[in-house]
Amino acid sequence: MDILEIIKLISGRTSQQEKEELLDQLSDNEEALAQYARLKNAWELSSRDSSLPKLVVQDNLKSVNKKIKRKEGPTIISIGRTFWRYAAVLIVALIMGIFIEKQLNVFVHKNHLSVVEVPMGQTAKITLPDSTLVWLNSGSSISYPSTFTMDERTVKILGEAFLEVKKNQDSPFKIENPKLNIKVTGTQFNFKAYPDEDIATAALVEGSIEASIPTLKHTSKLEPGQLITFNSKNKKISLSKVDTKLYTSWRDGYIVLKDKPFGEFLKQIERWYNVDIILENQDIANQLYGGTILRNKPLDQVFEILQVMAGIEYEIKNYPDKKSTVIIK
């Protein structure tokens, strides 16, 4: 398969028929499938990486156009400028080497199922086949088909995600997770259910959602501003009125604390900064705190703030071959 066809597929410049034909070709070609995964990963990263220099993209756009015209002839011009902008961004992303090992992991299986995994210390924004927008928090993953069916749209999420679901009354959007399932037709909400945590939550910003517990015969319908919480350890379910900004602020790069246990906050810091935190003083794990912390602050500055806020003593240990460790005394 030609690389230009792959770029055209990733950038959404194909008809439905062309898309299906290209996906069928990918399923029979392991080399092309691997190339597709690599390019798609670079596309996902470049779409959210503000560090990509615009001038470099424009310069590469011109050079790519010249090379393609010499190689393929004038018929390629009909694809349009937008396509070449996408192609240039992809090529710049590949040149910069911002994919898979160091950033976002994207896998494409032969059954046309895409899996996006976000490493610790990163976040990502992706667009699903139905134009639903998904923001993934650190240490989270989503799997979804290349094309949704006419009667339902089903994805699987592990971790935390904020979703703006494209409205479609005839095709419900579903999230499947071992702890908490969600069903909507079009709405905005935050979903959180990490495999290593007992608590699973869903906070509704607008619209409506139907939340169900796979292990229990329980279903709740949420209204805007409501939060459903399920504790998989003691099987307790609660529904409460909340300020949804407390649950969605991570998408905008900051953490808002309001009567939040210190231990729960530290877990979030571990994911955001990809560090291990050892809390020697367990007495403060359940103490409640409030405040706002920006994600773009260096780790040492974050703990300087926590030192004042919570009265802690800490030590940061950095290693050349593994994650840093923060010891809170």
C-alpha cells in the first residue's frame, strides 16, 4: 500500500468506500498495518503537540509538494492543499521522532480495532470515527473499531477520559469497563475507572447518561452536575451533586482540590509526572485538602506547594535508568 494512501486514510480524506477498501488491504498486509499504526500515532501526537513549529510544517509542505509532483505528476494536485498540510504535519512528526516508544502507543489489530494507550506523564486527545472527541488522562487506554455500526457505538476505556459524544439518537454510545458501564446518545462527561483503583466514577457535564454496574443489577440515570461513584471493594454506589470542574480540570492542565484525600491526590501526581511516591506518614493519607495546582509546574515546585499546604517533609530521588521517587516523611 502506498504511503500517500495511508496518510489520506488517517487524515480523513477518503470516501466511505475508499476507507473500507483501504482497511481491507491493511488487514492483509502486516507491513502496511505497522506503517499505518506508526503514522496514525504521529498524527495523534502532532494534533495535540503545540511544540510543532508552524514554519517547519510550511517549509516541509512546500518540499513535499515539489517531490510528489516530480514523482507522481500533476494529477496529485487535485487532492487539495488540506491533504498536503496533513501530510506535512505527519512527516514533520515522524522526523521529530515523537511516537510510540516515548509518547503515545497506538496499536491496530487485524479486526480493525484500534487501541490507544497513554503513558504515565502524558495526556492525549483523539477523534473517534463518529467525530466524538476523547481526552485521555495519564495511564489510560481506549479501544474502538475503525467504523461504528448503524445501531451502536461501543468503546472500551481503562483509566480516565473526558468525552464529548457526537449526538446520534439512533446509535447509542457505550463505554465498557469491568467496574462501570456508560450509555449515552450525545453528551459531555468525565469517566474514571483505573484497574488499580477501587473507586470508579462518572461526572455528567451536560446531556444525560445511563450508568450501570456490570457486577450488580444496578442502573442509574444522571442529570447534569451529578456524579455516580462505585466502590468495587465494598460494592457501595452513591449519586451526588457536584461541581464538575473538580473532575474535568485535568483536561485543561490543572488539578482542583476540594476536600480531597491527600493520598488520592498523590496517586494523580504519580500518573501526571510518572514518578513513584512513598508516603511514610500514612496518618495524612486521608486528610482532606483544597487548592489548585498547575500541571506545567516542575515536580519540585509542586512539592514545595504541598509542603506549605500540607506541612509535609519530602525528598526527591532521581535515577538515570528508572522513574524518580518522592519520599514523603
